Amino acid sequence: MPVAVEFSTIAEMFDGVMKRFAADQRPMLLHKVEKQYQPISFPEYRRNVERFALGLASLGITKHDHVAIIAENRPEWIIADMAIVCLGAVGVPIYPTLTPKQIEFIFNDAEIKLAIVSNPFQRAKVAKIQKEVPTLRSTVMMNLKTDENEAGTYGFSDVYRLGEEFEKTHPTYFRELLAAPKPDDLLTIIYTSGTTGNPKGVMLTHHNLVSNIKAAAATIPFTDKDVLLSFLPLCHSFERMAGYYTAMACGATVAYAESVETVRDNLLEVKPTIVTTVPRLFERIHSRVMKQVDASPPLRQKIFHWGVSVGRRYARALRSGSVPPFLKAQHVLAEKLVYHKLKNRTGGRIRFFVSGGAALPRELGEFFEAMGIIIIEGYGLTETSPVLTANRLDDYNFGTVGKPIPGVEIKIADDGEILGRGPNIMKGYYNNPAATAEAIDPQGWFHTGDIGRYDAKGHLMITDRKKHLFVSSGGKNIAPQPIESLFLTSKYIDQFVLIGDGRMFLTALIVPEYENLKEYAKSVGISFSAETDLAQRGEIRKLYEQEIQSLQKDLPSFERVRRFELLPHALTVENGEITPTMKVKRKVVEQKYSTVIEKMYEGVV
């Protein structure tokens, strides 16, 4: 469906959408207040943005100033962001998981003038580095209490109050602001999480985001009847563009999950029609479903697997355009016996999921399709605003990331790298012309760093990151991502890191799926005092040996894992081992577990 109003800047989109749905009785936003979801209407949101923008203006924020937001997903995030947009200032979203040192680098690189933070913990990080950031003047805290006030720190309510006072002497200021931003103006600087070195600030203009919003809305049918559940970080370009800007442009309602941990409960409360997410959610749902199936009586297990088989055949037949009557009847029965239970876990109203951020294993896509739940996978990078390609509801192929969205060109370079060109390509890296010139060639092609190819029907397939390709000591090129995705289909594997660049053979660091592992241990009579003890048991290592051999039986010998180690704890964002979008920082992990890795290669000549 096309967007609800026409616009050329994000400020114009905001103004048009707020006017279009001003009389709408349904909520624009839903958020938890004292354990209950509470609505925020379109007029209420508009007024809050107006008050906050005028409050920032009274604090001296003007066009082109750089303002940081460090907060979890919540209505104040998008109120602050849109206020910054309407001022013509530049928003710099920052992950709440970053350390003070990482924040200090970004603040200085981006020349941050004001920081908006969510809570005392985030404010403490800023306070710790304030003396090292000469451009930083003040801080705004979203949930500041009166007794927590400090010099240079304002509460959200303080900024609202300042805005109301400012409005009395500048009654037309906000209306004038809305017309000020131009398509080529800088909208935001988003710092890439990066797997090595300092992050780079991606400069995106209004035109970059507007082109991507319109193309995404034309490709994936969001409507003003939809309800989205938002839980991916708003500071990440995927959620910001899809779950915030595009949702707003189409007039949809957005509900905020309390946290990643509460998504399962929030799905049941909100009953969304669309969820933008990453493959990790599907891995967890699939793992829980299979755990329950394995614990069921034999007859129920048989019915479940029959239902999955029927679903797969039905999906294939549906795509071919002809469903035999007998299969149609089987599918109706399977819906009652199997599928509706999984659908109910998602709230019962899901039209489709949109997956991005990482590769969706084909097996997961096909499993959920068999259950009647469609996952639309797309592909892009922060530098591309972010979407380059996407599958469509009527044209999708699991294991691919679809076809280019309108206005975007894709080509494969001679070395297999995916190149993209279009109105969504970034302006460049802030303060880093050398990196910009390396990323965007003179013809305007952005070099993604991803390796890919097209399937027979023109869908793009990502095979790996260019810089992540392993070259074994025997000279074999190995793409780790497909191999890792294969092993992650095991219900006993939570995280899997392939090792082997420059080595004679492949090894792996494995984080067990401890909940399933505990169930297995109990079922076979293995005693343990703590779940981490299991990783040391010989019987458990035997289980993983069997699991690995079973999964890799169809791989060529040079792509098979010969040795592995089980890790006692998960790789986390907080420990710097994975990015906020769940990508493994290979160099960090390899350095941290260097002793463990070298042990796996002991005795190799």
C-alpha cells in the first residue's frame, strides 16, 4: 500500500500524517504504564513533539546542531527524535549498551551539543565523560524525578514546560520549523556498531530515508489498520525506518514491548498484525515448540509432524497455483490440530513478520510457512537507509533476500561482491572522506562488503561477508555464515562460531541451548548441580559429536567441523562479543577465547 500522505522530508511526513489522522479514535502508540498498555493518540503525540521541539529551541538547539539519544524503545524516543527532525537538527541515536568510552568517541566525533538519555544509569555514563566532550552543553533525562535534578540536567517535563513558555512569545515558530528542512538536509548520523575498530558515522539525509520509506511501503503492505509490536532497538536503522517511520507514514499503530525478554507475553497482549524482527526470535520460538513436541506423547508427536508435512505440501501447491481437494481438506484439519496453537502464541492476528539484520535460515522460513506464518526477509545496511532488497508476499523464496526495491539497482561485481546504487545510498561517513571514497565508487555504487548471487528467479542470495571469507591453509575459500546457520538449526545449539581462517581444518565454539540440554540430561539420567557443569560431561560431548556429524553429513570435507569446545556462558552485547543486532564480533571472540581455540589445534602438524 502506498504511504498515507505525500511528503519529501520526514518533517513534512510528520505534519501530513498528524493532520490526516487527527480525528482518528484509535491509538498511534501503545506503551506499558503500571503493567497495562496505555494509548497515545495522534493529536497527543503531535502536541508532545511540538512542546519538546520548542523546549529544545529554548535551550539553544537550532538547525544543523547534533543531538544524541541514548534510550531504550519508548514513546519518548520517537517524541525526542521527531522534535529534533522538526528543528532541522541532526539526531545521533546511540545504543544504551555502549560503554562510556564508546559514547565519548561518538560524542566527540559527532560534536554532540545536547544528550537525551532514558534513566540515571545512562546519565551517569554521560556525566563520566562530560569533561572530555567540549561541545556538550546539557543533558535531558526522560524519567528524571524532581529530587534527582542536577545542574545542566533537565527532565522531559522540564523541556515540555520550557516549550510552553517559549510558545507564548513565538506562537508561529513550530509551523515555520516544519517547512524549513529540505530533502538534501542531513537528517541523522548513525554510528555503525562495527565488528572491529571505531564505529563510522553514517550520514543519511531526509531524501535517503524518504525514498526508502516509500519504496518499503510499496513493497511490503503496511496499512492504517495494522498494529506493529516494536522491540528491536530504535537506534538501529532497520527498526527506525520500518517500525517507526514507515509505520507512521502508513498510519499504523505501534506498540512497544517492555523488553526483549517480555516479547512472548507482549505478543499475547498486543495481538499485533506485523512484527519487524531478526531471525533470533524465530530460532527461539522454533526451539520452544520442538522442546514441547519432544516431551509430548508419541501420538501427539506424530500428529505434529504430520501437520508440518501437510503444511509444507500445501504451501508448495499454493505457490504453484493449484491445491488438490484432498490436500485442502488435510490442511483444514491440520489447522485445527496443529497450526492454530503456534499462531495463538503470536497473538493470533499476525499477517506476516518482516525479518532483517541477519540471514534467516531456509529451514526456519519453511517451518513457519508450513504453520501458516509468512516471514518476509529483506536485506540492507545502515549505509543504504537501510533496505536494498526484499521478498514480497506474492514473490518470496526462503534462503534469499528477495529482489531490489523500487528505485534501487543491484549488481554483482567480478569478485562476487554485491553493489547497490539508488536514492537511499548514504551521503558518506562523517569526518571520514577516505572511508567514504572506499565505500562509494565514482559511479555511485556502494560496495556492501557482502558476497552474493542471484537464484534462477532473480532473487538475491547472500553467501557471506567479503571480509569474513575464510581461506584455509590448503587454499580453500570457505563462507562461514551458511555453515553456522546449518548448525544453529540444532535444538541443542544456542550460538555457534566457526573458526578456521588460515587453519588446516574447521573448529567451532559452541554455546549450548542449556534449557534443552538440561531436559536431555534428565531424560537419560545425567545428574548435574549447575547447567554449566553439563558442558564438561563426557556424555554431553558425545551428544554434540553426534549432532555435528548428523548436521554436516552433506558438506564437503573441507567445510566440516573436526573439533569443538562448549562454552559455559552465552556471548553477549554487554561483554562486547556480539553487536546489538546479534552479529558475532569474530576478532573479539577469537582473542577472548584464543587459549581455547589453540587447544583445539594442538597436535596438528
